[in-house]
Amino acid sequence: MITRILRLASSLAVALALMAGPALAQTDHLALAISETQKAIHYGAEVAHSSSFVQHTDNAIDHAMMAQKANPNKHIKAAIADLRRGKRIADGTHWASILRRGAKQTQKALKELQAAQ
């Protein structure tokens, strides 16, 4: 009898954890997009870090798209466009001037993401 109660309690705990997980994840995507955008801007200011800039920009785009799906917003949509533009500018180069131009687009995206909060 006690083993049956323990199994039922553990099954209930697992079910509750699985139900609460997706709800928490949806609310964090905007914050994660802002965090990844800030990291991308940091790497955009450093010479010879374009691959890190592009990687963090990709991560920011992914999180912004998930935030857009969860809660459609014109600011997030504009931020996604700016992030893609910044990535397209800086992808495949290590020139400091081009990397700075990509970082400027990413800064615009950061302002849009912060406005969406």
C-alpha cells in the first residue's frame, strides 16, 4: 500500500513539473534574446571575434522568434529584422569596420527588444 502511494506521489510530481516547464520557458525567451544580443554587441566591438558575434546573433534571433511566437509584438518583429541584417553584414569577415556596422544593427535590435518588455 505504501509503495502504491509513493508511486502515485512521484508520478504526480513528475506530471506537475512537466506541465509547468513549457509555461516558464515561454516567458524567458525575450530576456534570453536581450542577453544574447548584449553578448553579440560585446563581441562586435572586439576585433577578430566575428564568429562569436554571429553565433550570439543567431542565438538572439532564435530566442526572439520564440518570443514572437509566444507573444506577437511589432518591436520583436523589428528586432528580428535588425538582428538578421547585422548578422548578414558581419558574417564571413574579420574587418573591424564591417563588424562595427553589424554591431550597430544589433544595437538597434537591442533597443527594440527592450521596448518590447
